[in-house]
Amino acid sequence: MVYVASTTAPVNIATLKYWGKRDKDLNLPTNSSISVTLAQEDLRTLTSAATDEGFTQDKLWLNGKEESLDSARTQQCLADLRGLRQQVEAQDPQAPKMSQWKLHIVSENNFPTAAGLASSAAGFAALVVAIAKLYQLPQDYSEISKIARKGSGSACRSLFGGYVAWEMGENLDGSDSKAVEVAPLNHWPNMKAAILVVSDMKKDTPSTSGMQLTVKTSDLFQERIKNVVPQRFEEMKQAIRNKDFPTFADLTMKDSNSFHATCLDSYPPIFYMNDTSRKIIRLVHSINAFYNETIVAYTYDAGPNAVLYYLEENESKLFAFIYKLFDKVSGWETKYTEAELNDFL
Ligand code: DP6
């Protein structure tokens, strides 16, 4: 008999960045991080996992194409999940011996994999949750997030929607390095995100090697993890709980800039943003200055694409300007004159 389970996992965007590992095999971070995931349906990975006594090989199909499951990270996730399944089987002699059987996994993204979005996060999260469901594991999502973390650090945050913290933990074995919910999506329902795709090229320096270079070579990085992020982590959680947009936005923008500063301080330096990215940063600060209020925040991951956060009631105020920058945004009118807009750009 074939057993099947499916799940979706959302793309998550960090507003307080994970950058640096204290253990690269276990993916243990040098700082805690926070992400905001606004829409499960818009950007997500859908994964189904099947198992049957008769399957002869573990197999994975990603977006319709067969892919290898051989990477050490994937193998670690599968081994951990099978280990937990063995505990289920030990407690219930009637339970099918799925831990001994091979898996067939089918995974599909509803966004272009190369769009510079963290597809590996949603991918590992969906893989791990689909198999955990298939195996009927009793562990909660925070516990399961530790397995997803070994696949890709940021994946642990994609087990939850809404506002999520990845607590870095202290233990050498990673047993306390897990994702926890700060607030559910409906806590702050008017929060919105827009992704400005500046380039859909694959990124230059992958996150894993980029962060290793930063840890090894950047002096600024030491300052960031010791004296900047710990306090910011607490402040950002509080701003989310209080629905304090200006504070949340300021912390988000500062943290994006701090992370990219450590990239620039790496040796040789790593550049993730390009001229258009920097133009958007200037534009966002000009918009906030124009309204004399922080109505929009930017954040950039390891690539040039911007994610903007804003409150729904400010959407037209914001898009009046974004519209000008990206002529392609259809359906948006602007009440500003060409001259007024040009002053901003
Ligand atoms: C800039 O989670 O992709 O997006 O753990 O090596 O797989 P690995 O790295 P990854 O790094 C994400 C870096 C980031 C910031 C973040 O998502 O917090």
C-alpha cells in the first residue's frame, strides 16, 4: 500500500537577518533572526511525499524534473526523520515499518526558482513537513523546525506563517536552535509586502559560502553579532507585538543595511545589491521623508531584489512613487506631476 502526505510551505523573508554559522554541519547560526511571511498561497512550495514497501530508491522530482537527493544536507534531514519514525514504530508494533522504506517526493514552486527568492527555505521546510506528516510524527513544528534547519538555516522559519523568530540557541548539538512563532499572520492583518524584482539572475555568491567568508574576514561582523543584533532581536519582536510599524520598519531597514555592510566588509567584498537596489533604498527614504512618517521599509536578502513592507492603508501613497520607478506596475495612477516625481528619482 502506498502512503502519501502533502503540505505547502511559504517563502519567508527575514527582517532581521541570519548571516553566519557557528556550526556549519548543523547549520547553527551566530545570531537569532526574524522573518515575516505574509501570504501562504502567493509564494510557496507544494510537496507530496509517498512511501511504499516496494519502492527501490529514494527519488525527488522538483518542478517536474528528477533531481538528486544526494546532498549531505538532504540526507541528514531524511536520516533524522527516519530516526523519529523508528521511535513511533518502536512504541506501536502495528505501525507500518515506513522508516525502512524508500520515499518518492514531488515538489513544485509556484514562483520562478531563479527569481532570487529564497526557494531553498520553502523547499526544505515543505520536504521535512510532508515527510513528518507521512510518518505521523508526534513532535510539534518547533521541534520539526530543527530538522528543516539542517537542510537550510532559513528553512526552519518557513514552518510557520506570519511573524517567526529563529532562536539561535546555545547548545553545541543544536537542540535549542529552533523556530518559534512571534505572532500569527492575523495579528497584524494590514501588513503587506511587495517584491520588486530587480534581476532574476542567479546570485553571484551563494549564501552558505558568502556567510562563511564574512565570519572569517569581517571585523564589522563581530560588532554586529555581539552588540547590535541581540538587542534588535528583542526590539523587533516587541514592535511586532505592539503593531508599531515605524519601529518595525526602522529596525528592518537598519538590519538589512547592517547585513549588507558586513558583506561589503568581507574580504574580498561581496556585493549583493546593484544600482537599482540602491535607487530603491534612496526612494524609500525620500518617500518616508515626504510624508514625514515611516510608511514603508525595504529589506534585501543575498541578492538585488527589494522586499517592501507597508500597511495596506498606505498602499496608494507608496505605489504613486513605485509606479514611476517601474513603469510596468499596471493599474496604478499617480497624482504627482512629472517634476515632483523626478525630484525623487
Ligand atoms: C540573507 O538559509 O540560504 O537570506 O543555512 O547556508 O542554507 P544556509 O543559508 P540560507 O541563508 C539565508 C541568508 C539570508 C538571510 C535570512 O534569510 O535570514
